[in-house]
Amino acid sequence: MSGEFAPEQKRYLEGFVSGLQAARAARSLQTGNGAAAIPGSGGAEPVGPEAAAIKAQDRFVAAGQKLSDQEKFKRELHPFDGYERLKAQAAANEPPKPPDNFRWRFYGLFYVAPAQDAYMCRLRIPNGILTHRQFAGVADLAERYAGGYAHVTTRANLQMREIAPKNAVLMIEAIQDLGLCSRGAGADNIRNVTGTPTAGIDPQELIDTRPFAREWHFHILNDRSLYGIPRKFNVGFDGAGVVPVLEDTNDIGFQAVEVKDGFGVEPGVWFRLCLGGITGHRDFARDTGVVVKPAEATLVADAVVRVFIDHGDRTNRLKARLKYVLDAWGFEKFLAAIEEKLGRKLARVPAEAIAPRPAFDRTAHIGAHAQKQAGLNWIGVAMPVGKVTAEQMRGLAAIARDVGDGDIRLTVWQNLLISGVPDDRVAAAQAAIVALGLSTEAGPVRAGLVACTGNKGCKFALSDTKGHAEAIAAWCEPRVKLDQPVNIHLTGCHHSCAQHFISEIGLIAAKVELDESDAVEGYHIHIGGGFGPDAVLGREIYRDVKAEDAPATVERMLKAYMAHRASPAETFLAFANRHDLDALKGLVAAEAAA
């Protein structure tokens, strides 16, 4: 796989030997990592940024338990001490073996064979907002080092695919040249920080989430002790804007709320603290009764993560998320541990102290909408399940530069907003977007359509989720005349990256057996999932639906809703959850016979 290398790639070969020697020398001096800290080795007390994690590992080992492979990988060589190894592999155009495939995710690099014989690189973009220059720069990198396209993710982020091993280091260094980064975007780290995509421009928001997401983002980046935690960790900030952030699916959800007078704390805007969301494991972040001053959000989040570092499971990856510490301890014990880290009590208020949250607008992430700034608008651009080409990215960046305020705002709905567009330029901006092969309009099916990467780019996925999502939209839109959006999410595996459990119609991939020797791509279908004020997990209504039959099945579900809803105002969610599953199956079957 050596091939020919460009001059900038050859520089890694030239410094390879001296780099390895320096890395070995540095590791030989470490006392907080590797053999010096292994129980029974006679090593010194762990010190340095990994000390808390190593002590946590030691407690499990001392109790007679075995560390998971990933914990061993981190202990044998911390990923951030392995950069010379990563460079050597790039210089040789060599794919990583499993331990290094895990380690390099600390740099945002995921080797996704056998789906693709290449890396995927995921970025970090706090609050999902970047400049037009950065967005155009990512487009250039996607074309130079990757497959010429990017995906907008369900964490308001960007990821690029089809990166050859020889281009891996070039990619992550070039990302930093843009003023962005990919550090900590995968593996056992705090992932991209989400926030309200309309932050600072939303007429109904209670607070602008951008400074809080940014502060937490840089706090993570500059504290190595917050890397290598027991498992991935998500944090989301909701400013009470019109576009949902899905912060209740995060390990920590900060929800902007208005606290009324007379409840023992200063009235005004606080963040309500919610903990333990992980909908792939069937749980939402739950209200703790704690409210946090916005200026102290990073301090409190830091304490939560450090309790998790000390007590999260280091032996069983399936139980290594924050939810399972909360399940084992209960919320009061966990809150007491946070208070111990902080050295003070947390502020608590009863539910009646909180004013109702302003309502979501389920179409606000698509099309033109007036900002709080008079005469300005944001324009939501619809994308086919999050995919955008490098050429389209450069075009969108130019529109943001020439017509808007220069910002590109990514959303958890796998699309983006261009903000700061004057009233008299909206039509021109929309026409320019259409000229790129994109749209600022979406029907009720496409407006709520979300799909993970699928088996075209992910080794875990059991189906082509993006392709099947497009097939569902193409089939249903001309056949069902919906008058309000219905969320339809397709996810390829149990990791539930597309969050099928919280969707009104959620599909999780499965292999459908045709006979003893043959199986095809298909789905188990759930109904009635919701989020926010309507948080509820969807219920499985059908199993083993072949992918080719999924569009017609969804069509019948939508037609049953339109025919039997209580009123034109009833949402699909309300319709689904006032019927039991047998009744719903009967209504859908009637549509099949019609």
C-alpha cells in the first residue's frame, strides 16, 4: 500500500526515526501511565492528568475484575502519547490494528473497514456554528484528502469519509489550520458540544447558548484529565429557542428556564440540570431538581464528569455510561458526590418554580424565518439525509459570506442554517441555494427525516439507512398529503446514532431471514417516540420488515394517522400514543386493504 507520496507526506518519513526515539524517551519518564502504575508491579502512585482514571482502573483490578480491552489500550499507551506511531502509519499508508484504531479516535479518526477501507474524520464545532471560511476550508479538505463530500451529523457536526491512511495526519493537521479541531471527537471522550442552532438570533430564546458551549468546549480541549473517561459523554445546551437541540438525550442536558420569584433563589434565567440521557439504552436525561447559574455551567459539568471518571465502569462497555452510575447510586447520592467535588451545595427548586418552556417550531430548521434582529432572517437548507458535496459547501459558504452574516449553523436535524440574511436578499439567497442542487423547502416527511451513516460507511450498520430513508421519502411524499411534519428516523444498529427510539416512526436495521441460508436488509419499526416536553420512547410495532417493504409500510402508517386522528391539530405522536399497539396495527392493516 506504499504508493507514491506528495512532498508534504514525505516529511513524515524524514522525521520518523527521531520522532520514535523522542516518543520512547518521553514514555520512559512517565510514572502515571503504563507498567509503573500496574497493581502489583511496585510502581509509584499514579500522577499526572491520567491519575484519577488509573486509580479507578486499579480499584476494579483490586476487586478481582478484568479491565475492558479499551481500558487496557489506554493504559498501555495513552492515545495522545502515540502521535509518532500515527504519523509512522500514515507515512507507510498503513491501516491501524484494533488497539490503534481505538486510540486514533482520540484524534477524531475512525478506520471503518470493512464498510470502507479508509478513515472517517469527525470534527468538533461548539454549538454547531462555524464561519463561511471554515466551511469552505472543510470542503477543500474533503476534496483533497477524503471522498469529496461531508455529512452533517445528529450532533450538529461535520464528518468526512474515504480518507486513505496516508492522508490521515494531513487531514487532522489541516483541520487545525482552519481554526477547527477533531481532538476528542471519538472513543472515550466528551463529544461535540451541542447548543441551540439559532442562538443569539432567536426571537423566543431565554439565553444565547454560544458562550457556554464555547467555554465548555475549550475547557475540555485544554484539560487532558478529561480524556479517556469510562465511555463517551455528551453535553447539550438548550436556550429555549424554536429549534430543538435534543439535550434530553445527552449525559448532561442544560435547559434554559425562567425561575419564578419566591422559591429561595434569585429569579431569572437559569439552566436546569438534567442527567443520564442515552436513548439508545432507553433513557432520557432526567430533571435533577437542580438549577445552575449559567456562568457556573462549566464548573458543574466538570464536577459531573469527574464523578463519572472516578466511578464509571471500566470492565463492561455495555454498562460504562453515566446512566448506569445513576441507576446504581440513585440521583441523590450522585448529586451529593457532585457537591463534594464542588465543595458547596447545589441550588434546588421545585417543579412549580419553573415557567413553561416556549414551544418548538418543528419547521424552523427549514426555510426562511425572521430573526430577533429587525429586518434579518435565517434560512434553513434542506439536505438529503445530511450529505453535502464539496462544491455545494463552497457555494453555501459564498452565500453566507455575500448575503448573510458569514455564519454556517449546523443542526441536530442533519441540515444547516445561513443567518443574517436581509429581508430584501432572502429570495436571491434561496434561488442561489436551489442553483446548488439543494432546497430551502421540505415536505412534512423530509423535514423530519434523519438517518445515520448506514452500512455504506459504518461497519456496525446492518442496512443502507440513508438510501432507504430517501426511498421512504420518495415513495410517501406523493402518496400521503400530510399537513404537519412527522419525524422518521432510521438507524443502522443498536448504537442508535439516529435516535430511533425518540422518533414518531423509528426504524432500526435488522437482517431479515428469507430462509436458513439467505437474509436481506430490513428493519424493526417503532412508533410513538418523542422528546422534550413530549419525551417518550417509541414502541415496537413491526419486526423484520424487509427494506423494500419499508416505504409502503410507512405510507400505511401515515395514512392511518390522517384517516383516524382526532382532529386536524392532533400530532402523529398524540395519535400513536392514545392507541395500544393492537389497535394501531388494525388501523394500519385497514389502509393496506383499502
